[in-house]
Amino acid sequence: MKKLLFTLALSAGLGASAVQAAGPDVASVLKHHAELVHANYTDTLAAARTMRAAIDAFLAQPSAESQQAAQRAWRAAREYYGQTEAFRFYGGPIDDEIGPEGRLNAWPMDESYVDYVVGDATAGLINDRAFAITKQSITDRNERDGEENIATGWHAIEFLLWGQDLSATGPGARPWTDFMDGQAANADRRRAYLKVATELLIDDLEYLVKAWRPGSRVNYRARFVEEGQESLRKIFVAMGSLSRGELAGERLEVALNSQDQEDEHSCFSDNTHRDAVTNAQGIENVWLGRYRRADGGLLTGPSPRDLVAASDAALAERTSARIAASVAAASAIQAPFDREIIGGRDAPGRQRIQNTVDSLVQQSKDLVAAANAVGITKLTLVQP
């Protein structure tokens, strides 16, 4: 989703001495951050491959049980991907001019672009037998003629697994027979489409893992760890932009204001409440230099928080507390999200979402001050 940018000009007075004090530690923070990013993408890729195996099993023998197993695998993989959103918004490999973000996680999705919807049994690329289902053709059609014309990625896979969410109390209820020959029109093409979309997602995640892989002299990671203060600035841009423009703004405020189910992030699966938590957790991971691996191990090391604490311990502590409060507030949002956004100002669900927005907005301001404390005098953040 394209967004405007705005520039926050910060006071330069505090930054000069702070960067001198923290400068010797910047290299170690960047090196550890690159390790954290690689670990998170690696876990995401592994979880996505597990999801692919579950989807392949479902497509080989469609049943209610195999469909549910594929859905569970999708949810599990999203837990890791959601945390990677803290690595965006500065022209890195995920969202530079050739980056795959638009294929991976674009939303909201016009379901009728891909498959049938209520009122139109022949809608979508799946039901157009003149459309060849290949990686290239699906990639070429992604976001063609409109940002909601999403042909692939997490949410296309989600839609194919769950179908439209027509329930007020639960997720979509696509019948597993949609993938059975003789039970639903174009079931063969639906199977093919889901398989190809899943393979495309794996390809894009492999690209990101490679971009952050250690030991290369020419990949993005190698450049990132060498760029010193500029890369540190990018880390703060990512945390601040996800905090305010994307999570608080696009993903929570828009739906809160519209009260429209179509504006929630993972609307087909009713997983939006977990998207909010994992996004907030991703920011905390980066700030603290801490990431819980899929195998349970805890990756820790030099962090942006450590740099800020060396200059202004109180600010570092205040920012840490605010970020933790945002994670807690997001965790309080209940499922289904599309019920949380309904009602008047005093509705409990709306208050839970508003509390999260308010915490994230303050968090973004604290991160701006924290950046200033380590000598970063200008940030370009995503505007909501």
C-alpha cells in the first residue's frame, strides 16, 4: 500500500555528543540486528515450508481435517512473519523497488479478483479458464489496475483456505469440497492456484533469507552492517513507521473509523488480533535486540536500547516501558477483530483498540526522542 512520507526534523543539539559516546557500539548493534533479522526470516521460511506441506496434503486429499490442518499451519507461519514487519519502511530488500512486499503481504484484497464470491459464481482468475495459472502470470496480475487486485501472498492463500468471512462471530467457512473435482466448478484450477501462490510465497521468503544471510560480501546484510549511523537510522525509521503509520494508522485506526470488516488485515481467517500483537512484538524485538527463535532459544545482543541508555538512561527506560505497554495493549484486543471495531466510542472492543493506538502513537514519539539521543537528527517516517 502506497503511503505519503513526512519528515520529522529533530533538534540537532542533543545528538552530537550522544553519537560520540555511543559511536563505538553502533557496529556491534548493527551486526546483532542483522543476525536477528536473518533469524526471524529463517524461522518464517521454515514455518512457511511447513504450511506448504500441509497445503500439499490438503490438495492431495481434500477433507475437513486436512483443510483445518492447512489453516492451522497458515496461522502458525503468520506468527513469525508478523514480527518481520519491523524490518520494513526504509528501502531494504523487503520493500525496495524490486522487493517482494507487495506480493507477500498486500491488503485489503478484492476477493472477486481471484475466485468466486457471493453473488458472482464465476468471478476471478480461477474461474477464467483462459488464464494460465503459473508463477509468472500470477505475479504479473498482482495489483494490476488497482492495489486491491491482489493475486498472491499471505492473504490470497488465506482467502483460498477460508473463503469470504460472512460470519459475525467467526472466520470464513469455505467448504473443503471447493477443491474436489465434481463437487465444485474449476476445483482443479483452485488446487493449482493455491499451490502456485504458496510456492511464490516460499520463493519470496527465500529471497529475503538470502539477502540477510551471513558470510556474503555482496548481499544486503554486508552493506547494512558497513553503513554505520545510516543503518542505525534505518532501524529507527522501521520501528517508528510501523508504530505510527502502519500499525496504529493503516491497520487499526482505519478499521476503527470505518467499522468495516473489509478494512481488517486478516479478515478471512479472523487472525487480525494476532497480526497486531506480532507487529508490536517485532518492534520490541528490534528495540531490545531480543528474539525468541522457533526452537525456543532466545537470541540476545547489543541493541538500540543499549545505545540510547548510554546517553539517556531515563529515556531508554521510558521507551522500553511504552513499547511493552503497546504489546500488552495489542494482546488485549479480542477476536474476532471485526466485532471489536463495532459500536460507539465507549464500546469495550473499540476502547481496547483505541488504547493500543494511543500507546503506539506515544511510542513513536518516544522512538523519535530516542533516535535524537543517539545522534540521529532527521527521520523520515510513514504517515498514517
